[in-house]
Amino acid sequence: MEKVLFAWSGGKDSAISLYEIQKGKKYEIVALLTTITEDYDRISMHGVPRTLVEQQAHSLGLPIEEVFVSKASSNEEYESKMGETLTRFKQEGVSLVVFGDVFLEWVRKYREDNLSELGMKGIFPIWGRDTTELARSFIALGFQAVITCIDSKVLDKGFIGRTFDEHFLAELPPNVDPGGENGEFHSFVFDGPIFKERIAYTLGGLVLRNSFYFCDLLPKEG
């Protein structure tokens, strides 16, 4: 099997992409690649504590490769640090990186252009899938996720901290993508068919930062 790195956000698109990759039995995943904002010790954008992402990796039975960036990280800083990490894996014989992107062309082009400079390529297992079908498939497969971040410009804060299920989908405003693919919301997957054990957490407080509400997730035993 060909070796690949897997870009892991801890959210639902990452989880179902990993499910698809493992189902195909074509690739060997050498590590989950995760960006951590070092000032907050949390996964970038999703706002999830690093300890919970590491628990995900443990439950998945996969090593995790963490790239640390500052809270005011520029594209230059991100690309430099990510480039160093990718170059190291390239030297070890890994030339493919898996992403959970669905339809944002500019995001895919950005990733592919950066990888191309390093002699690497991207794999997009759920690219082009209908987002309503994808969301319902995620739920039907037995995955469970909690909403950790919402854009307050498009969603009421009552949506944060909720489980991503059919009730959640039914109550979304019509202008919001059911997968949150335009950045309307982000999630943390705590159980599903690819996990050996459920990730235990409790809900903490809410923080509003740059028009985004973040719900703190607190690790707990059991």
C-alpha cells in the first residue's frame, strides 16, 4: 500500500474522509497531520484542546504529527512550518496528503499548489459529494460529533455545543450549508465506526472571538 499523510482537523469531514480511505484499503496512513495554535494549545479554527485531538488519534490507532503556529499566524508562517514537516515526510518516502475538502475550489488549488512545490500531491476522497447526502451519510454510519464553533453572522449561538444529528440539520437556516462547508460551523467527532473507543468530554463555557463563538470542550475520564 502507498503511504499517505492525513490532514486531520478532528471534525466530521476529516472523519468521513478517513473512513473512506480506510475502507478502500489502498493506502497506509503514516500519521494524522494537525495544526495547533500554540498560544491556545488548541487545534486551529475548531478550537478543540490538543489533549482531545490526541485522544482521537489514540482511539484511531494512528500517530499524530502536530504543527504549531502562533495565534496571529500569517500564510508565510503557516506555509513555512507546514513545508518543513511535509519535506521531512517526503524524504521518508511519503508523497501524498489526504484532505477532507468538499467543494471550495480555491482551497483545493491552494493545497495542490503548495504540495506541488514540494513534489507532493493531494487526495480528496469526498470531493464533489452532495453536502446534504454527506451529512446524512455521516450520521447513518454511526458517527457522532459536537458543534464546537459557529459563525455568529449566520447562526444563533443556540446551535453551539449541540450534537450533529438530524434534528440539528432540520433546524439549520436555509442559507447555511448542511455540512458547514462555507465555514458556518465546525465540529469535533467523538465516536464512530473508525474509533476503538468513544472520546469522553464535557461542555465548558462560550467565547466570542472575531464573530465566531467557540464552545470549550473539557476532557474527562471514562
